[in-house]
Amino acid sequence: MSSSTNADEKKKESFNAEAASLLVNNLRATFASGTTRSYEWRASQLKALIKLCDAHEQQIIDALYSDLAKPPLETVAYEIAMFKNSCKAALKELKRWMTSEKVKTSIATFPSTAEIVSEPLGVVLVISAWNYPFLLSLEPVIGAIAAGNALVLKPSEIAPATSSLLAKLLGEYLDNSCIRVVEGAVDETSALLQQKWDKIFYTGNGRVGRIVMAAAAKHLTPVVLELGGKSPVVVDSNIDLKVATRRIIAGKWGCNNGQACVSPDYIITTKDYAPKLVDSLKAELEKFYGKNPLESKDLSRIVNSNHFGRLTKFLDDEKVSGKIVFGGEKDKSKLRISPTILLDIPRNSLIMREEIFGPLLPIITVDKLEESFDVINSGTKPLAAYLFTTNNKLKEQFVMNISAGGLVVNDTALHLAVNTLPFGGVGESGVGAYHGKFSFDAFSHKKAVLYRSFLGDAPVRYPPYTNIKMRL
Ligand code: NAD
């Protein structure tokens, strides 16, 4: 048995349901002591997270490179800088978020005052995914801390270097009596899921989302499920094609080589316009990634051989044979697949039935662009949907008719960088939302408080219930 297998076995032995129960009990005791409730504690933990990023930027870049060959610029911009910005914004707003909100009362309670008090939920669990393993682990943690909770973070075992770095750094920088990292895979997550939590925040696929929700239901624990789906891009013909092309590429291959939840999954355009769009995508892709994109340092690799196999299966489907108009190169030993475009894909092909989550981009064509709405609405509700057009009527129809977690007009993926917008899915793409104040709210209970004095004691509410009282 290799030493790493030995270590794995040891970890498995040491973290079972009993260990999970002990951990939750300890965190519950600390939460009950009130430690996490003060503004000072919350602010100190958020500041420590910023410090951690500043002091260990290179280690974070290296971990993500080890897990995904993620280009350092993508790590710095989309994982570290985005996370730090969220932390800083939370610190700036924290006092305001924590302040209770005075609200109007009704004549029925006159005289009275009322307020909504944001109260921490207690001990919460954050389960994270592998594709943005730093950001997706820590972004929900901001909300959990800001709202005053104790928490356990379970990073993804599929990004092991980032998982172990998070465990080490959070151990060093944060208050371990309230914030803990548990590393591991299905066994460890299952042990955690058997416990009673006050909220479970899960990022990942819908199959496991259902397992999480079922486990939560046993304890009536509320959940946030950040899931995925097939995010479409509708492309009109009246656009600045070059800008649109570059923005589609940035959202697809420029985000972890398509391994992003808001990555464009497929394009819908008209039969007439498709050749022009394909030519433009080919030209810009070549400019960005060169003639041999398998060697490009600006593209992440596929995370592991399971996902590599899953993606190549899409290409092996006989329904898509002969449909590749660009790319299609793969290198199994390096887990690399080049940016690949498929044209005129049948809607019953495997690639159109499942979320792609990788560098393959099918284009389906319609006679009239308006038909694209029916195509989108015939599937499950996506996490994101994109439209490129200058037609204001079409924009309006898109916003009114397409149900998705979020929409972007004339760009891709960028809505998740806007902290004043909620980020989350709808239907099968997720439950609940976070980012900015929405993160704070996701981890808070909005407690309704009504204050009365001993004045205004109306006899009408007390028996005997006379006819006169009925008419008042
Ligand atoms: P993953 O394999 O890392 O799994 C996510 C988490 O679930 C991990 O922590 C893992 O340990 C845990 N897990 C796996 N199997 C489990 C089981 N049987 N029981 C309990 N826990 C289990 O990530 P993934 O699911 O491959 O992530 C990709 C999916 O996540 C895609 O569908 C993508 O769209 C979605 N996603 C969504 C968002 C979002 O913010 N909405 C972000 C990233 C990814």
C-alpha cells in the first residue's frame, strides 16, 4: 500500500459520523457561548481571510495549477481578486447589514413599533465544488461569517491541492473554535450530512444536490443549492460580431476551459448567420490560443480522467459524427481537449441532453431567432442565459420569457461579478442565492420583532365576542 493510500485510510478511519457529531457539538457549544455574534469577531475573521490571500497568493496559484493547470491570471482575477473584493465589500457593509431594520406597523397593533433582526442561524455546513475550488469554498464562508455563524467547510476532493491548502491556511488564520475545514470525499461528506445543521450550502451537480436536500430534510434544515445546467447563448445577426465572439470565448474557454457553472453550454443562432459566427469564433480562438491549443498555457486542463472520459463520450456519440467544425483534438495523457465547436447538432444527441462542463461548444440553428426561446424553455431552467443583440424588443422578450438563474445581455458570465445581484439558480439549476448582501441573508434568520407598550389595550379582541364587536 502506498503512503498516500495509508494516509487516506487513516483519514477515513478518523472522520466518521462519530467524529462529525463531536465536531458539530463542539461548534454548537462555541456558538452558544456567543463568540461569533459580535461585530468584532466577524470583522476580524473577514480581515484574516484577506490577509491569508495577500500572504499566500503564490501558494494559491500553485495549488490551482496543480489541480487544474489553471492559468495564473485566471486564478488571480477570478478566484483571489474576486474573493478579496467580496470580503472587502462585506467588511464595508457589515455594520449596516447587522443593523436591525425598522418597519411600519399596522393600525391593528397601534401603538407599536417593529423591526426585523438578522440573527445567525447557528452551525452551518458549506460543501464546495472543484472547478473554482478556492472561490467557491470561501465565497459562501464570507456570508456564513458575516452573519455570525460557526461553520464547517468541506472543499472538493477532486481539487486535492486546493483542499489541503484551504485546510492548512484556514487552520492558521481563522478562529478554529468556530470555523473548521473537513477534507474528504463521499464518506466524509456523508458523515457530515448525517448531522443536524442549521443550514447546508452546497455547490455542485444536481444528483448530489438531491442527496444533500434529502439529508437536510431529515432535520428540516434549510439548504442553498448552487447547481448547474445548460446555459444557452442566443446570437442575433445585428451585433458587433467581433466583440460578441470575444465575449463568448471569454465566458467559455476563458473560464477554466468551459469547466464553469455559468459557462456558455450551447449557442442558438439562425441557419443564415451560423457560418459567419463560426468563422469569427475560429479566427478569434486561433488568435487567443494559437494553432496548437493543446499546448496553450492559457487554457486549463480537464480536471481528471473521469471528466475527460465524460467529455470524449459526447464526441463519440454517432449523432454528432462529422459535426465538428473546429478543434476536436485531445491528449489523454495530459488531460487536454482543445476548444471545439460543433455545428447543427441534433437536439436529441447526448451533448444536448447533458450539461457539458468542458471545452465543447455545440451550435444549434433555427429559422427565426424567436424560436430559440422555445428551444430554451423546452429544457430545464438553466443557471444562466445569454443574448447578443441590439434589438431592444428582443431584449425585452428575452427578459420576460426566459426563466434562468441569471441573464446577461451582450456578454457572458459577468453577472456573477456584480455583488448587488443575487447569484443562484431556479428550478433544477438551484435553490436560493448568495453574493453580497444575499450571502449575509442566506445565512441569517430574519427575526420579526414587535414592540408594544401597555397603552392602547383595545377591548374588541377580548371575549365576550358580542355582535357589536363583530361589526367594528
Ligand atoms: P464535485 O465533484 O466537487 O462535488 C461537489 C461536492 O459534492 C464535493 O465536495 C463532493 O465531495 C461532494 N459529493 C460528491 N458526491 C457526493 C455524495 N455521493 N454524497 C455527498 N457528497 C458528495 O463537483 P461537481 O458536482 O462535479 O461540480 C460540477 C457541477 O457543479 C456542475 O453541474 C456545475 O454546473 C455545478 N456548479 C455550480 C456552481 C454554482 O455556483 N451554481 C458552481 C460550480 C459548479
